[in-house]
Amino acid sequence: MDRAGIAIFAHRYLAVKLVILAAALVAFFLPFGEGLGEDNFIYRQPDPASLADRFSPFDGQWYRQIAEQGYRAQPLYVQQRNINFFPLYPMLLHAFAPAFGSAAVAGIAVSLVAGAVAAFFLAALVAADYPLAVAQRTVWYLLVFPSAVVLSAVYSEALFLALGIGALYAGRRRRWGWAALLGVFAALTRSVGGLIILPLVVQYARASGFRWRAWLRGVVVYAVIPISVAGYLAFSGWLAGDWLIYPKALRAGWEHQFGFPWAAFAGLGSRELFGYRDGALDAVVGGAFALLLLPIARRLQPEYTAFAAAFTLVPLYTGSTMSWTRYMMVSFPHFLYLAQQPWLQRRWPALILSSLLLGGLIAFTLRFTSWQWIG
């Protein structure tokens, strides 16, 4: 990207963050703490007057606890264990907390910086194969997607996007060592982060003409990614004295277990819009993302299809719709596909879609910073 492109990207990123901040300030006048009644761990009782506390509900409580107290062998809330939260993000919170005064503020700062890095890498990655306008629209639709409010919060999605997209960008430039290193860091950021190996191997094989030896070399180059995940799982097993504790804790604490996706759509019309484990909005968004996989496969590069499939299909088979809107938000190929649609190159359709997404982002921010569940 040239300087003009970078300036446009920077202005839009800042504008979105200011919208989120404005919505969070409005939330000070709304009822606070409905999410406290949900089945959620509370590490520190939130102060409604603290902006940092407002941006660290739900998962943010776990990251703050790990950053300040470390991993624990026993469940901290009912059957929920902190070992189900991968270590890189809370490690950064722990490292920067002294400089920012608290783990919460450090977490917000890490997410804001990582979000900017992710947006830059995404723009550069897309601009390498598509017009700059497509790259700008891709970044824009990702930033204003309603659940993207967590990219400004004490959540790990921004860091994962920065590292995962950064790995693909390094691979695009055939810097395989850097791609592998960033892939390892991405894998240690969230529970399904290790899936980043799939698009990276596909990218490597495509660069070598999809010959079978290229597939084999790609697996060897990126073998460090599953090894790093296995290392963390071994640590959690050692800590708890049970080598299978990670999947057991996911099932016992969050009811994440294999289940066919069609079961998650049963009784959709009678559900709450923002239901905790079976929200109607999560189901609708998840279904839409799944339906777009086929056109994505027909239009985008194979590595982008692999990325979209990995981070869309895996949540579909977790036995519930919990957090689908947030989990699938990291699938940037969906936004790239949207950015290429001819009808969105016209002013009014693009303006209407942007307005709808921005409205959703504001609504999600109002709920999220009032500690109400969004997914």
C-alpha cells in the first residue's frame, strides 16, 4: 500500500474506535450488570464507573485472573477451568500490566494495537492480489461487524487476527520461517488457533504447484504449530494431573462437545435473540457464514477457503450456538468475498450495508459494555 492507502486505513480504524468509545460512554447511562446473573465467572466485581472494567466482561475476567494469578489446577467456577484459555494473550497482559497500571488496561491496549496490526496486514494481504479499493472494503467490513467490539476489549480475537493474518502475509511473500513463527504464536492465542496450520499448508502447496511433495514439505515446515499446541495441552494435563483434562474441561465447563450443526438450529423461532448457549442471532449468523463457504471456495484462493472453512465449521460442531457470532468474526475471507460483490461497489447499497453494520456494532457495544451477553 502507498501512503494514501495507509492514511485512509488509519482514519477509518480511528473512526471506528471512536464510535465504539462513544457508544461505551452512552452505556454509562444504561442499566449495568445483567450479565452478572449469567452462568459466568467473576474474577473482580466490576466497577460501573470504570471504562476498563466495562471492556473486560465474561472472557475478560478469565484473562485478567490468569494474568494476575496464573493457571490453576482446580476449577475456579463450577466446572469451568482457566486452562481452557490459551496462554499468549494473558502472558502479554501480565507483562504490560505494570506499565498500564492494571491487567484490564493492558488487555485493552494490547487489543487496540493488535487490531491495528491485523487491519494493516489484512489490507496488505488483500492488496497483493486485488485492487486497493477491495482491500479497504474488506478491512472496513471486518472492523464494523457487530461482534468486532471485542477487538477493542480484553479478548484475544484481535491478537489472533494480527498473528494469523500476519502469518498468511509472510507466506504470501514466501517468508516461510516468519510464517511458521507467527503461526505458532497464533496457535497459542486461542483454543482453535492451531487450525491456522490448514491455510498455511494450503498456501505453501499452492506456491509450489500443488505437487504432493509440496504438501509434505508444507506439513514439515509448519509442524511446529501442532507441536506448540501439544506442548500447552501437555502443560495443562500436567497441572491438573489428567492428560485429557482440556477436552474434559471444555465439555464440563462450557458444554463444548461434538454435535451435528442441524441440532443447533432446532426451535430457532422460540429462542432469545442473545441467548447464552442457544442465541437466535448466533444461529442466524452461523448459518449465513456456513452458506457462504461454497461461493467463497469458488471465488477466492484455496488458502482463504481453508481459513474460512476451519474457523466456520469447527464452531458449528460444538453442540451449541454459543458465541458463533464472535468465533466466526475472525473469518476474514467472508469479508473479502463481500467486498468483491459488484452491487456493493455502488454508493447507496454500500452506504446502506455500512449503516446497518455500524448500527449493529453500536448496539453490541452498548450491550457488551453494560455487561450484557452478546456471544
